[in-house]
Amino acid sequence: MTAALPTRTDVAIVGAGPTGLALAVTLAQAGIDFVLLDRQAEGANTSRAAVVHARTLEVLDELGGGVTDDLIGRGIPVDRFQIRDGARPLAMIPFSGLRTAHPYALMVPQYETEAALLRRLRALGGEVHRPYEVASADQDGDGVTLTTTTGETLRAGYAVGADGMHSIVREAARIPFSGSSYEESFVLADVVMDWAPGATEVSLTFAAAGLTVIAPLPGGRHRIVATVAEAPAEPDLGFVQRLLDERLPGQTAVASLAWSSRFRIHHRVADRYRNGRLLLAGDAAHVHSPAGGQGMNTGIQDGYALGRALATGDPAALDAYEARRRPVALRVVALTDRMTRVATTRNRALRTVRNALLPLLARVPALRDRLARELAELDYR
């Protein structure tokens, strides 16, 4: 446990993932008193996200303290997104022409992003209170009372749910989480392997058996995300190699498996981002397919936008936060859902049309550039 839990604050933040940390840093910069709680011990998180897009790097620039340079030094800049059907290239989406100081996707594990944000928070005098699990959030006209599972209470002017898909704050706010889930399960694995394209691209590969994303990570590793009808709870090296052999024959040789998991993916957006003094950000407000790597990025941008809104002290700015950020989530969910459904269709005729159209569309500069901006989230400034 890092410190005793205070009894009062201006803003209580539930969840110290990338979203909660970005919000806390933004509030610390503005001199707003806050308490950041997380139910896990430090370092107990898994590392699902693996890419920081250009717009998020711009936001990290705003958070100061060299956060962006810190991450760039720990990651791999990749300047293209390649779409394939098996070994056959269909479309290449370049990031190098993006109008930004960061014309690339930075491949870096989520734990590194969290560590960089935590270092910045501590430099500003902030800290995460662990492990504190919030059991309830009760609001009235003057504030919110959070009660932990150990019976401790924290009184705050506002409470922010940055506590993931199963958000306690969202449930307390009685905000519906509209959407549904995909039939397939997703396999996620970090491996050391020989991979024909190497560390120069993020690759999204179509196959009759499902979608496979391969992305380089520091230390000679690669991140694999793949749809599977039914996957074991902890896919082993043999399972991962068989999956790759089926979908990318002759292109991979897995030497070792660092970490793996199976999970189900939903595509949902909260009907509102605010109910009175309870607010939502990150996965508490939106979840979607990992195709495109948008999740953590959208959450960090939520945290930054909400922190700036809270710093104004104007309740109208909180409504403006929802008006600005919820449409972004809807666009991201729509984009990743289209990508996933196009990639995973089992209809042979649709696959044929898809594979014929994509190379043609990718030759149209305006369309290619628009998709690059969407993936980089630069149109959400």
C-alpha cells in the first residue's frame, strides 16, 4: 500500500491504468487536488495494448516532463500498416505522410506507457493509492462518497470511472452500456519468432479461419492478436505456432512464448459520459475490437480532455467533454467493427470482393490518407 487513503478531495479517480494516469497528470499540472485509486498492486496489470498512435503522442507532449521522449526511447516507431490475405499484400497504409510531429505508430507495451505516465505523475507530486477496491459510489448535490471494500470512505466533488468495462462508477451512475459482443474469442500472445516482414510494419492478415494481427515489440518480440472460434484459456507455444502455420504458412517460426491469454471482445459505448458528479473515461465509457489498436489511445485522450474540463471549474465544460469525446468513441467503435467484420467474414464471395477491392482503394491517395489519419486518430484533435 503506497499511502493511507485521504478522506476528502476535489476529484476521485477510480482506476490507475493509462486513462486514469493521464487524467491524474493533467489535474496535477493544473493544481487540482485529486485521489487516484486502483484495486491492483503496482505492476500487477497485464499488457494488452501495444501501440501508441500519433494523436496520443501529441497529447503526451502536452503532459510534459519528457513522457513522449521516454516512450520513444523504449519503443519501435513503425511507419506503415500492411493488410494481407495470407502472404499476399492487399493494401499498405503509410503513416510517414501524416501532418504531425509523430508520423508513425509507436510499438511499445502498455506497461511501459503506464510506467512513463506514473513517473511523470510522481515528478508532479502525485501518487497512486493501492490496493483500494471501490465497492460503491453514492452521489448527492454536493459531491460523491466512495466506499472501499475495506469500509474506508472518500468524499470527492466529482468521481471519475476509469475502471474498465465492468465499471463500478458507471453502474453507480446507472448509465447503460449499449452494444454487443463478437462471437469469436481473441487470442493475445507475445512471442519471440522469426517473421518474414520483420520489425518494419504492423500486419493485419485475413484468412478463412480469422483475423491475425502481428506487430513488432522491443526486445525482439512480436505481439500476436488473432480471432479464434474457441481458444484455450492460456494458449501455449504449440497452439500459437499451429495458428500461424494455418494462416501464414511458411512465414513464421516461434522460438518462445513470453505471455498469452484468451479474451472476449465487446463493442459498446456508454449512453452518456456524465450523470451529475459521476463521469466516465476510457474502457468504462467504450470498448471495441483491438483491430487498429485504438483502445488505450482513445482512453488516454479521454483522460486528458476530461482533466482539462475539470480544471476549468465550470460544470458546462463537463457537458462539453461528453459532446466532444463520445462521438469519437462512436467513430472508433464503428471503424474497428468494420475492420473486424470485413477481416473475419466466412462468406467466400465477400472475401473475393474484399480482396479485389482493397488493392484498388489503397491506390487512391485521398482514401489511403484518410484511413491513416483515422488509425492515428489525428482527425479527433
